Amino acid sequence: MGARRGTGFGFSGCSLLAVGVWLAAASCGNGADMPKVGGVAGATGTAGANTTGNGTGAAGDNGGTGAAGDNGGGTGAAGDNGGSGAAGASTTGTGTGTGGSGAGGTGAGGSTTGIGGTTGSGGSGATGAGGSAGGGKGQTGMSTGCGMAPMDAPGKFVHHTIAVTGIASTVKPATGGASWTMRDYYIQLPTGYDASKPYPVLFGGGGCGGSLVSNGSSGGFAVLGGNQSQAIQIGMSYVWPQGGGACFDDNGSDTPDLPYFDAMLAEVEKNYCVDKGKVFVGGYSSGGWESYMLGLARGGVVRGISPAAGGLRMSRPPGSNIPIAALLLTGGNDTANPAEGATGSDAAMQLILQINGCQGTATVPWETPCNGCGCNRYTGCPASAPVVRCRPPGQGHTDGGGAFKTAIWQTWMSLPPL
């Protein structure tokens, strides 16, 4: 896939896959590991047997519902482990539903909320540990780094080096002295960073050949512009050496960039306060290839992607098949990474439409958020997993400019839970 190149942010381009926009995740080897499914609801509690009064509904177990006491003055018992205490049914008197306030189901990542009953109706239960929201489709909750004093001064990009494990043995060592197991990244904490507040994380990847640090800023795909106080930004670095030819890796299913992303995200979530339901990746050219790869391999961890001028690797890590929000841009006259063909962004878009469960191919113009970007939104996609396709007319190998990046930020921050 190394034949495709491009330029952006003053970089010479390259071909790659990317999920660039801002985020990180835990080390998962060659990408075969998937996010675990959250807690499963248990059986429904049966109704109180006494039909003449004062019957007691048994507790709902593991997310079940405590049934109402039947016939005047019955008492609905507490829902156990996140169950919902139902109101006592009454024909001659007033029943009382006792609220269950149990923990949510246990699963990998995120947290589910148990629903407890109050008098006559369901109230809010305690937050479950480790359950995943949306039927196990995505992570939620605050990271373990919330409450910790920040390691870095906010408002500027700070260089970090991280050890990467889980790289497949078939991966060949990089040329030019670069290491695939000791990688760099650059993090900028928001101005006014508050360790008790969970922030979105935006991972960005630039085009090939650029320097990652210039005047204290990342050379990645930055979207925030003037909103520097609203998110943690990560500038991802190439596996290849800095300078001419520097790109993200294109080693198929053995790419070291997937465990690199996992290691970054794990470290960031451990040390800073992250909203685990708002991890995004964006990138231009080589960073665009990277964004596609990461979004497809880490759906459920990555909430959304916005690749510009990227493409789809034919050989890539196993997919998660979990929906992702996608804003996809390729210039109408891009000859470096054209949209057409088996590795083009059109093929990537079709795969995402399928994964997201989109119905049909009808679209409507999407010009209000991004005037002049040539965007259309697919109307048959879920609101939680939108797909927007942008083909700015007359433009070549482009990153979309400020209008596209502003639209990305606004869209991501308005997404409902997956």
C-alpha cells in the first residue's frame, strides 16, 4: 500500500491507513481482542402470590424487575442488582414499590447503570462496575486517571516515549534505526485541565514526511482550533524515522501501529481523566489510512473517525464489527489517494455502512456544518453511528481545511450513546 502519497500541513504525503482523530487504547496484540459485552439482565421477579392484599413481589435478580404486589396494599420488592422495583398494584388501596438500588451488570470496559425503584416508580440505582453501555457496543465512564495530579503542564504538546508490547513475531524490524517497540507520542492537556472532569480524547495523525513537533505543537491532525480547553489531544508519531519517507506502518495484519495505539490509550487513561465514551481518531493522508485501520479494528473503543485523503488497507487487523461514527473526506480530484478502487475511501465507506447497519443508500446534503466541503449524509444510518461522505469538488489531496475540522468537532460532541 506504500505506493500512495500525499501532502498536507506542509508534509509530503504517503499511503496508509489511519483512524486519526484523537485517542488511545490498551495493548491487544495483533488486534484480535475485542471489547467485552456488558452485564446481562437476569430473570424478572414474580408477582406476590397473595391476591387478597399485602402480597409481596419477589426481587428481580441481576437486572430483573421486582413485580408488583397484587390487589390493594401489596408491596413490590426491591429489584436486585440493578433491577427496577415495580409499584404495588391496587384496586382498593395504594401499593408501595420499594426501590432496588443494585450495582449494574459486570462486563469489560464502561459502566452500566442499575435502575432501582422508588415509591411507586423506578429511581436511579448505583453505577455498575465494568458493565458496558449500549448492549456491550461501546465503552463509557471515567478512566482510572481521574482525580490524579497531571504529569504535564496543560496548553502545550509534551513529548512522551512508550514501550509497546504485543507486536506479532512476523513483524520485521523497521529500517533507519527506528524502533517498533519504543514509540513516541505528544500529548496536550486542555487549558484549565481539571482532574475531576472527564475529557474527550482526540488522536491525530499527519501525512508522511512531516516533523511531529514544530514550535511546541504536534504535527498530527488537529481539529480543535480555538477550543483548546475542551479535549485532550494526542499527536501520533510514525513508526518510520522522522524526515523524508516517514509514515505510519503498512504491514498488513501485523502492523505495529495497532498495539502502539492500544499502549498510548492505556497510558493516557491511567494518568489523565478521560471520558471513555469519547475517544476519536482523525488523520490526513498517511494518518487517514491509520484512522480507517484503527476505527475498524477498535470499534467500541474508538467512537468515531474522520480520515481525510486516506484509504482502506486490503490486509489489516481483524475488524471489531462494532459501529463507528464516520466523517470521510477525499478531494474530488485526489490522484494521490483516489477514492475509487479496492483500496480507496469508497470501499472503506461501503464497509462502514454495512457495519453500522445503515439501510439503503439515500443521502441528503450536509452543507450546514461544512459549507463547501461537498458532503452528503446517509439517511438510513443510526443517529448514534452516522456516516457522512465529503468529496470537495475541484480539490486534490486535501485535509479538508478548517471548515471540515470544525464540523468534525461539532458532530462528535453531539453524538448520542452508541
